Amino acid sequence: MGASNEFQQFENLDEEQLPIAKQRLHNWTHFAGIYAAEHVAATEFVIGATFVALGATTKDILLGLLIGNILAVLSWTLITSPIAVETRLSLYTYLNKIAGDTMTKLYNWANVIIFTVISAAMITVSATAVRFAFNIPPQLNWYPTNSWFVLIVLIVGSVVVSIAIYGFKAVSEFAGICAPWLFVMFTCGAFVMLPALSLEVLDKTIPSSWNDFIALGNQSIWTGVNSDGQPGIGLTEVIGFAWAANTITHFGLIDMALLRFAKKKSYGLATSTGMMFGHYVAWISAGIMGAGAAVIIGKTIVELDPGDVAFYALGWSGFVIVIVAGWTTAVANLYRAGLAAQAIFKNHSRKKTTIIVGLITMIVACFPFVFSQILPLLTYAGLLVVPVGAIVFAEHQIFPKIGYTRYWLHYRQLTFSTPAIAAWALGLVFGFGLNALNVMSFFYLFIPTWIFTIIIYTLIAGRYGAKNKYPEAEEKERLRNINISKFQEQKAEGQHIHVKDTTLFTKILRTISLFVLLITVILACNVLFGSSDENMYIQNRELFYQYAFICTLLYFVTAYWALKRGKIKNI
């Protein structure tokens, strides 16, 4: 059936500029998978070492990371998810509606740059693992010094771009395959390295009590002394670090792009797979793996790169984990960068903009400096975008409660928002001013900056028209949304319905994929609990290296095969 005249205006728009259609919504499992995979990344190896270098204590790590990551989950659930589900729009499209073209373009350009560099850094670290496997020299300069390294970057990057251009479904499917394996391998890596540390510190292969474990951590991993030999960070800093690590996506509302596909607002809780299992378990495991690898190699943990740590913790599977962990994060961030670019270049599809951004990302990834500077980038990027998240939160959640009109700029048919640009600018001055004055921990600056920007935007917007009522424009908007729903329902007619593949062979493939993960865990437990002395530990560790890699290959073959069979069944 062809589109009617009233729907013609929607035919000419890219689907990313419209609210997500009902038939494209996903269950919580999709988000559990995508957040699990994205937040168990190659950077976890770096952050694990960072906590060691900052001098946190073991108790502060165990409690502080728990509290901080719970606060992060609540931020997604209470701030990001409600706006995403109510509007079904990405932040980029929503911002254009309330702040006009000028600010939206500035903001989207900032996001294209931020997410391009994050994706490039993840591709670089994945390539570093491949470099380690093929004995290519370390890339210590800001520019590449080996043509083979550049070739590896381009190959690794092409995989990331290929997945990202197919959109949210491809991203979630890729994440769904990788997430269970990533969980298992990070946990197993800690199991395999803990005896090495215990032998070094306690002169036995396993701590015999909780107090033993705390003593082991305090003496060999999280010592409470930083890399300069000074007392390290405390509990509040650890909490702030964990909470602030993803301000760009929750307080900054970037993850509206993902959560707009959620059937319910409560699916924001699915981020807990990334925070509690990903960040909490992965950061602790990375610290244990790094300290264990440092003992084996005879270096300090801060001198090791992810390839070193992963290899000594997991053998050849370690190379795979660094590559896959880099891919999963790079794919999600490249998808966001493509969305931001598409919001700037509205006449081009998201696929086209993602390809272009992807090619630029691959070029940037050839320069190793992007990875070495990733942590400062993430920290400042969060403070940069939090004021914009505050503006959207004020417009969507606060304005209706105080009698202001949501979308007032859109109703006035303006393309330039003085309140939004002024509030963003003042928010940046306020946030970075607090940082310059050093009045509080940098990790918590996003909170007063967010509150300050909400107040400023609300006050200024009230003077520019937000207090007024626009009944005719509001009715026109209501009818437009109804027509969008009808248009999307019409387009959905005749599309095939997904039927779950329940054939015996597919069930066998899925069972094998889970079984090999179980075998991997059993092998790691054998290293941790079945090593009575150092010689037995080394034998069990070598056994794990060998068979865990075979299990890794079997897992990805069977999991991907099962996924492909499901797709064939539903064509």
C-alpha cells in the first residue's frame, strides 16, 4: 500500500528522525546484553591499574565500587530511561526540537568528535593485542611506527564499522553473543591470577579467610599508597569515580539513543549488567589480573599494557578478550557517533554517516596517543555534556510540573535558543570554574553543574516564552504524533513476524555454547581451588590456557551459528 498524502512528509524523513515504532521495541534482555558487552571493555584493564596507581585500599574498592555503580544504575533508570521511553527519540533529535539548529549542531559536532575518539581508542587497544600476538613492536609514539600495526588497525576497525552500520539490532546481537563470554573470562582471569599473588604474599596458593584476602589485597594490589608513595584516594573518591565514569551517557542523556527502544522505563535497570557485573566485577578482576601478571613478569602493574595482562591471565584467550572487549565498546560508540552525524547531515542516512565517521575513526585509531589519553577525555567529555543533559531534563520533566510549556521553542518556530546556549555556556563556566578552584573532588563536579544548569535554563527560558501557552501548536503536535503512529503501523503491515527458532539443532548449538562456558569456569576453579602448591598451580594454569582457548573458539562458533539459524528461519 502506498503512503497517503498526509504521510508523505514522513516518507521523506530518515527513520532516525522519527519516534521509534512500536514494532521495533525490545525486551530487557537486549539491553542487558548490550550494556554488559559495552561496559566490559578493554579499558577495564587500564582502569583496574588506575585504582592501583591512585592508591585505594581493598575495602574502599570493594565497598566504593559497589555504591558508585548502584548510583550509576539509578541515574540511568531515573533520569535517562523515562525521557527516552516517553519520547522514543534520540537525544540529538530531541535537542533539535527544544534548542534549535544552532545549538544542536554544536552539540552534535562535539559528540561526533568525542565518540569517534572513544571508538578509535577501543580499536587501537584491540589492535595492540593483535600486535602483541604477532610480535609487532610496541607503538610508544603519538604516531604509528610500523606499517603492519596500521594494517591491523584497519582490519580491526573494518569489523567495528561493519557491525555499527546495521544499526541497533546488529549492535545488540553482537553484544548478546559477546557478553556472557566476557563475564566468564574476566572472572576466570581473576581466579587464575589470585594464586600467583597469594603465593607471593601469603606463601600459599589461596587465602584461607576473608581477612587473608583483605591482607592480600592491601599488600599486593590496592595498597592505600599511590604511585608517588603518598596516601591514596579514599572511599568517597572511589564512589565518585564509579558514578562519574558514565556521566556522559546517563546524566548527559546520550543513552536516550539506546533506551528509546525499551518497552518499559524500568529497563534502565538492565544497565546493572554493565555496572555491577561489568564495572564492579571487571575492575576488581582487572586489578587482580594486573597484579598477578606483574608478579609473574617482574614489573609493576602500571607498566603493563592490556595485552600483557590478558596474556598472562588467560593465555591465547586473553588476546581474544582484549580484541572483543575493544570491539563491543567501539561498536556502541560508533553507533552513537553515526547518530550524531546523521542529526547534523539530515539529508543523509544514518548508515552513510556511520560509514564516513567510521572511516575517520579508523584513521584516528592508527595514532596510539588516543588510547593513552582516553581517561582524561572521558572525564572532561562528561563535564562537557552534562549541562546539555540538564537542559533536556528541565524541559521534559520540570517544565510541565511548574506550568511551563514543553517544546515552546518548537511551537514558536524558532531555530535559535538563547536560553539553551546561554545555560550551556554558563554551565561549562560553572563546572570548569569549580574544577579550577579545586573546591571539591573532580569526580562529583557533574552534580552541582547539572543542578546549576537546570536552574539557569529554567529562569532564562521563562523570560523567552516557556511560560506562555500555545494551544494550537500543541494540538497540531498531538495530531502529528498520531499520524506518525499510523504511518509506522502502515509500514509494518506485511513485514515478517519474528518466530523463535526452536529446532533441535539450534537448541543443541545453544547448549554447547553454554556448556563450554561452564567448562571454562570449572577449569578456572581448578586453578584456584585445586592447586596445592606452586608446581600444581603452574600445571593447572597451563591446562586452563590450553583448553580455555579451545572453549573460546567453540563458544563463538556455536553462538554465532545459532544466531544465524534464527535469522534464516525468519527471512
